[in-house]
Amino acid sequence: MMSFEDFATAVAPYLELQPFHRSYYRLLEAFAQGKVRRLIITMPPQHGKSVGASTLLPAYLLGLNPDLKVAIASYSATLASKFNRRVQRLIESREYNQIFPQTTIKGSGRSGSYIRTSDEVEIVDHHGSLISVGREGSLTGNRVDCFILDDLYKDAMEANSPVVRENCREWYTSVVRTRMHNASQEIMVFTRWHEQDLIGTIRECEKVVDLTEWSQLESVEPDTWVALNFEALKVGDASEIDPRERGESLWEQRHSAALLASKRRLDPVKFECLYQGNPTTAEGLLYGKNFTTYNALPRDIVRYANYTDTADMGEDYLCSVCYAVDRAGAIYVTDVTYSSLPMEQTEKLVADMLNGAQTRLAVVESNNGGRGFARVLQQLCPTVRVEWFHQSNNKEARILSNSTTVLHNLRMPLDWQRRWPEFYNHITTYRRLFSANRWHDAADVLTGIVEREVGRKVVRSKFL
């Protein structure tokens, strides 16, 4: 059997395949082979999501099995029909006929009484067909062996509408699921807009396994969803599925890391949805964009200090925040080091920040190697008094109970979105539902600062 990638390059030689495309196509091939019956793929816009799943895949499936009944659904009947016509043109091509000569449609050979419209086409001399439908459209009387759901929400306005989301969920349960049988397959390829979209609903109600290594595909249970998210900017460790290093873009030649960073600065919440596959609703945010900002420090500053929390695990961030306190007790964030680099590199980054500031006291949480970090920091910053202490209180309780105090007492620089984009993003998109957050480092440090400065907790420190 010809691989899906070889098929794609044969019928669409114009494709510019990147490493992530090859991983994407390998997963689509596993789906075509039946190793995965239920598949969720999220990907940024303009990265070839629909070309792979809604154009090449249905043509490949019908080539492998001309008796297959395939359906494509999207947010509008017009878009779904567009996918259908693209598939038809592929099937009529000379390249396709050389690979799958048994799969033909009306107008490319014998015609007979076979259906061919922009919404439905039948395979000549076989039982297979391809039908397209818009969200909330009818499929009465049609059995479906494979359902492809491509972007069931047009934009943020639709996804943010509870009515539209409920109508979509109802259509999925009453139309899509009722057209399927025991051996049916389904694939969802989305750009996500809302955490309670259909993918969010599936994750809440059914078993979903996030794909981290290819060996998982050898033992997927039939009722289990396999999910893979391609982030526009890599945030985790490299893996065999996504070998990028942290901070690398998915398709540098088309959407560079610099371009993506500028988009993130414009709207971090929307960027997390569209480009990172990490939707966050504004009503569920703990801080949002509600911080008070300042243009210049007041004259009555009484002390300059720093609070540092080293990274807990491999994907966590070191967060080190320098700040100033005025006579009224207002806290002004002046500089931030926020990095997932190894500790031997962040030690120098923090030291450079402290040596370049007016900081006279730095406090380091001793958990997770913090004590050693503090000792190195003291050596590199002889004019700064470095203290360490052990944080034993529950992180979730601390962050949630101090959120109002953080917003009331902390002041951020007017341009903090531009100066520390990743820190800004993780703070402004941090959610009230603690378990829904991937990173807690930034929120933890801001909480630690107000605990120390506002006096809600007595922190016992040890001098080095």
C-alpha cells in the first residue's frame, strides 16, 4: 500500500512538506489503516490542516476502499462543498488514476446514473461515496463509514456564543453520531476558539489520549480518541513526534517565530486559541488584563527587592521578578526573568538582572534546587543580600486566595506586554480553574511577592 505521504506528493507535487507535515501525514495514514478510529488534530491556521484532512485524506480513503462512504462537515455548506469539489478534481487527475485506477467518478470515464454534484459524488461501479454537509445540515438516510469534521466554528464570535456551541453539540449528537455504526471512524481537525467547543466537550465526556510517541498507536482502544496538538510556537520538550526545541516555530519559512511573537503581543488570549490550541475564555480568567500599569516609578520608593522561584520540572519556568515598593505599600514590577532554560543558564540571567538593577534583597524559594540556586546567585551578586526559604503551603490555595490582593497591590510597566511577552501571556491567560493551567510559575511568584510585602504571611528566611 502506498503511504499517505507518498500519495500526497504524487497527486499534489506543489506541497512544501515540513517535518510537522510528515508527522501529521503519518497520523492520517494510521487513521486510514484503521489503527485509530477517533482522531483529534488541532493546528494553527494556514498550516495545511484542511489540505491534509479534508482534501487528500478522503481521496486516499476512497482509493484504498472504493466502497467507503465518507462525509465531510464544516461550519458552512459552502465550505464543505468546496472540500468536496477539491476531492473530485483529485480523483479525476491523471496522477490519481495511475495510483488508484479502480476509483472513478462520473465524467471521468463511464457515467451511467451515478450522482455527481458539488455536495455528493458516487464511485462508479462501487458503493462508495463522498457527501458534504454544513453544520446543522441533514444526513437523513445516509450511512457514514468515515466522518471528517473540519472547523465547525467560523470564528471567535460563533465559538463564543453559547447558543451556537449548544447547537453544534446537539447537531453532532443527533446527526453525526446517529449516522455512524460500530466500525465507523471520525476525525476532528480544528482551529480552537473556545475551551467549551466540541473538542472541549469530547475531552470532558469521553476518553482522550494525547499522542506523545508513535508506539501508542499500536494499542489504541476503539472507543478512545487520540489527540495531537501542533503548537505554532513550541513550548514543551522535543519528542519524536515534534522534535522542535522550545520557542521554535512550526513553519519558520511561512510563519516565523518573530511574526508569531508579534501576533501574540497583539492579543495573547486569541493567540493561545488560534495558534497554540490552548483556548481560554475571558470569563474564566483569574487576572485577565486587569492589572494597573505605570509609566514611571514614583519618587517615594522605600525598597527594591526580588522574588525568585526556580523551575519545578523539565517544562516549568524559572520566574524571577524584581520590584520596588513605595511608602503606601504599592508594589511596582520593574524587571522579569522568565525562562524554561536549564538552571545553569538561568543563574546567569537572574544574576545579570540583579546586578543591573537597584535590588538589595533577593528571596529564593528553596524548593526544587532553589537553595543551590540561591548560593550561586549570592556568589554572582556580592552586593545583593540573597535569602532562601522553604514554601510548604498549598500552591493552589495560595494563588487563588491571593488573586484579589495581587491585582490590588501590584503595578506593571505600561509596556510589560512587549518587554516580557511570555510572562505576560501566562499571567493574563491564567485560569481560575487551577487544573486547567499548564504553568503556575508566574502566578506563584506574584502571589509570593504580595504574601511577603502585604504581610498576609510571615515568611521565615535563612541568610546564606
